Amino acid sequence: MGKWFYLILVAVAVMLGMSVWLTAAAIGNVLQEKWSLGPNEVGWLLTSVQMGFVIGTFTAAVFNLADILPERVYFSFSAILAGFANAGLIVVSTYESALALRLLTGFFLAGVYPPSMKMISTWFKTSRGLAIGTVVGALTIGKASPYLFKVIGDSSLTVVIWGTSLAAIIGGLLVGVFYRDGPNVFSRSSFSWRHVMTVVNHRPTRLATYGYLGHMWELYAMWTWIPTFIFASLSVSFPQEANLRIEFWTSIAAFAVIAIGGIGCVWGGIAADRIGRGKVVNVAMFISGSCSVIVGLLFGQSPLLLIPVLLVWGFFVVADSAQFSAMVTETAPQNAVGTALTLQTSLGFLLTMVTIRWVPILTELIGWNWSFAILSLGPLVGIGCIRKLRKV
């Protein structure tokens, strides 16, 4: 079996495995009514998976798990455990238990996303941008899938939770049974605390990571709150429509806006292999940062104006994501690539917790017209860092 088979295998497994990420965001309104939650409690329900992911990636980075454990085993068990943790939302009866399960879900997903990039890199030395872009594109579609299950199940908790949980378990089994490393295997290391310091002291890796942080400042806050933004905007545009009808169209629009990023990732990979990763990530950050300002000006306007801009934002906001990871696989010391990827990802997701929490606070203070504009600061800083990296 060749590299294209394994690219499809890993992409499908990642898409299925990461489907549990935005489960709470998709059914947040249902859980809010079920447990009589306030806005702050709902916010923690959404960010707890980020916190779990940060803890998981930090643990993996410190103990060099991605450079010690076979990626197939690490990925497979992590995806299956994430599926079971997500399924637990069906049976728990308290908000606190749900928080713990979302934390565990994020913790286990730390063994799905970073290892997948290293896995596919063993099959692609050339066209690595396309390969990692395809994997991250699949991840993007997977994260949008809870909104699709929500439409199919008419906002049913059972359909959304069981659908995403089974998807994650199947993703883990696919890798566990069928995946094998490619010919460009990275050297496997024994445990060493020095791996972390090697990565931290390596300037090109630091610059690539700083650029990634600028990208992450924007990405997950957009993904998390864009459904709420769409619902609020449609409610203003169509005040006479019933909430259930607006919610139906919101779920479809949210799925499209997030999922179109999968195509953006593939475009980013192809373009990066042709014109360079630095150019591609800076173009993507410039366009997405601009959209974060423009969408607020279109709040409450006709969906014919708003939705196209949101689709452009969804396309470019994640189109560069894979290329930051590809930069690390190419620039980091080769005996610490797994640690470098995991540390980069851990810091990025730690930062997302800040903007995910800030957006609703800013919305209360200044409204939807300007609350997304703060996200443009990340791409602005990221562009500066990548320009320095290109000189190096």
C-alpha cells in the first residue's frame, strides 16, 4: 500500500477522531436548558476541552510521549478513549460531571492531532505541505460534524453525542488496525528532559511557533462563537421567524463555515509546496484577520451579504494551520520533532482559552459589531514573526 492510501486513512481517522471536539458547543443551548446554566458556566463547558487538550499536550511534551511511543498505538488508544469520554455526556446528570468529561475528552485528543502530523510526515518528504494540509482539513471537517449531527437529529442530545462518540472510536480502530509508518521515519528517542529545552532554544522553531500562536489567537474563538454570532445576526435580520427555524439554518451555516476550512487547508498545502509556506501563511492570516473586522460590520444585515464573507473567513482562518506544523517538522531538531509539534500545539491551545473567554465578554460590552475585531491582533503579530522566519 502506498503513501496515498495512508494519507486517506490518516485523514479519515483524524476527521472521525476529532468530531468530539465541538460537541458541547453544538448542543450548548440544550445543556444550558437541561441544567439551568448561566453564560459563564456555558463558557467553561466550551473551554474545558481546550484545557484538557493543553494538559494532555503539555504532559506529552514534557515526557516526550510523541517521540517515545509508536504513533499508531498512541493515536488509536487516544481516539478510542476520547470517544468513550464524550459518550459519558449521555449518562451524567450534573454540570460538574460534564465539565470533567469534557476535560478528559480534550486530554485524550492530545494523542490524536499532534501524532497524526508526524505519522503522515513519514510518508511524505516532498508534498509534505499538501499531506499535512489534507490531514488538518479532515480535522476541520470533523470538528464541524457535530452541527451536521445536530441537523440530522433535530438538536437531539443522543444523536449528536452518540454520533460523534462512535466516529471517534471508529477512527481509533482504523489507525490501530491498518496504519503503518512510512519510509521517512523520524529517529525515535528515549526520554530526556533536554528535548524540551532543545526545542525552546532553537530560534527557527520559536519563530514558527510564535506565528502559530498568532494564528491560534483567532482560530478557535472564531470556531466556537461563530454559530452564536450567526444565530444572533439572523434573529436581527428575521425578527418574525421562530427560534427553531433560525436555529436550523444556523446549524447548517455553522457547519458550512467551519467545514469549508477543510478545502482551505488542502489549498494551503498545495500552494505552500509551490510558492513557500511563509507566503501562504501570511496571505491567509492577512485575509482572515481582515474578515474578523468586516463580519462585525455586516451583523444583522442580509445573509446574502454576511454568509459569503463568513465562508471566506472560514476558508482562510484555518488554511495556514497545517503549514505551521509543516514548518516545525522541517526546522526542528529531528530527534525532537514530536516534542516540538506537541509543545507548539500545547501553547497554541492554551492561548485559545483566552480569546474564547474574551469574545462573549466583549460582546456584552460593545456588541457583535466589534467583538470579533480583537481577533485580528493575532494574525498581525503572526505575520511579523513569519517574515522574520523567512529571513532566517
